[in-house]
Amino acid sequence: MIIPVRCFTCGKLIGDKWEEFARRVKMGENAGDVLDSLGIKRYCCRRMLLSHVEIIDEVLRFYEETEKRREARGYYYRE
Amino acid sequence: MEIEVLEKDDKNIRLLVRGVDTPFMNALRRNILAEVPCMAIDEVVIIENSSVLHDEIIAHRLGLIPLKTDLESYNLPEECSCKSEFGCNLCRVTLTLDREAKDGTVTVYSGELVSENPNITPVSDKIPIIKLAKGQKLRLEAYARLGKGKIHAKWQPVSMCAYKHMPQIKIDAKNCDACGRCVEICPKKVLAKNGDKIEIRDLLACTLCQDCVDVCPKEPPAIEVGWEKNTFIFNLESTGVLPPERILEEALKILDKNLEEFAKQIEVQKT
């Protein structure tokens, strides 16, 4: 759903590194090099970021859409 | 016992320890993992939560956030003089969070947790706690307390704590013809070829995998990998709650205390 706070296996803090990782990989950098520069050495922590999918963004789209419709309806009734 | 610091920064420490045996190193490691106390959120009162995650998931995420620990000012709740289930100012810290997504989707970060004690704050301000869509609200009160790793892994002050034997590589110069196969196969690149000789480049990186011995075409092999008895390389990586040298110090103090207690128990049994 959302990036886990810590590595499942060793307990290293990885939550705060996700946004930088995702941004830099999207910019076209090599994922392995980004992980190295973030200081994530062990493969247990590396897979946390490599294999993560931020599904919460997909879920939130439904709520954003509902909110938009609610606003639109309010606008219509006010007329 | 002789200790040499090989590497050190604000989160990691690497030591070379000479003249101790395996049981001692293991006792030290297990004490660091299970007995050194640190701060973590333990109880959460959710006042309002209209986000997409359940209360329990948010509470769990909050619990895993490492908090900077002040061992001098706080007591373990079970040893605190207040003897209260709810804790007092000496064994509990309250953190609050109040956030509403007013315009558009927002991410709530650990930096938005307001602590009653400015010294007890999350190690990093950039840990996402949750994402809120427009109109969603999250209000909660969290209680952090000291605890030990043996109760829950969130109270472990380290994310890595391990020791290994000091490797010892012997190359028989007379038998070796420097074919270079051992240099190629070594996964940690410990060896290097220098002219017609094989040299050790980085001894500490050796994992004692013996691949170089197996690949050597000579019979018996011209390379021998062993380890020094009673010499260890000790690695420690803190989660940031306490500086690594402080963790070691605390672990030794606790080990001393437990051993004293053990000796006392033996005395009681005898009489």
C-alpha cells in the first residue's frame, strides 16, 4: 500500500528514502546506483525499495474523484 | 582484550577485537539486540481517522518510527517509581499529530509529529506516515516509552549487529604459479595479482568461503584460508536512536549487571 517504515528483515529505516529513490529512478537513473548512493547496502533493504509499488496512489484516485464530483454537484445545485 | 576501531561514523562502527572468545562476543551481540533500551511509540489513541488505512496499520507504522532516545532522563516503565499502568513524565512521552488535507492530496510525514519533549523526536523527518486525499483527516495522540528488543523488534537500537572471525590467508609462494584463478573467483575481490605473485588486497573483506582454495589447480592447494582464533571483526549499524559507541557501552553495563545478578542467584542456591 504505502512504503513500509523499516526493512522487513533487518529493521533498517527505509521509509524516508523512498521518495528520493522513486524520483531519481523515474528521471532515468540506474536503480542500483541510486540505492548505492542512498547507502542501502544489504539486499534485504534493497528489495524493499526495488519491489515496492505505491498502491495508495491508485486507491486515493477514487477519493479524489468522489471529492471532485461532490464539488461539481454543489456547484450545479447552487445555480 | 584489545579493541581497535576500524571505521566509525554517526551510525556505523566497525571494531577489531582481540583476545576474547566466541561466547563473549555472542553475549555482547545478544545484549545489544535484546537488552539495550530505546524509545518507540507503544500506544496510540486515534481521535479521528478518515484515511484509507486502518487505525491498526497507522499505529503499527508509528511504532516502527525510530525515536531519538535520551536514556538519562527516562526510566523503563517497569522500573519507574510511578508504578502506574499509564506512565508518568519520567517514563512516557506524548506525541500528537493533527492533519487535515484541505486542498488536494497530501503526504503526512514523521516530522509533523509534535513531541512534548523536543529531544525525543523521530530520527528522520521524511518518513511518510500516510497519504490523505482532499477532505480526509487524521488526529491522534501517541505514547512513546522505553522498551527492550526482546519484547518487540521496534525497540532494537540496531539494524545490524554481527561479528566474524578475523580471516588469515596463507599463500605458499613456492607452490603458487600465479595462474590468477583464485583472484577471478573471489566474490569479495580479496586477492590481487601483482606480477608473478598473488597478493592480499583487502583481508577484512574475506568471508572465508574457501572458493579460492577449491579452484586452485595445485595439489595440495597453494592457498590456505583460515581464521585467527579469538580475534573478531565486529560490525554494528545503529538505527539512529543512539550513537553506536553508546549502544556498546550500554550493552556492556547491562551484561555486567546481569552477570552480578546471576552470581547472586548462585550464592542463594548454595545456601
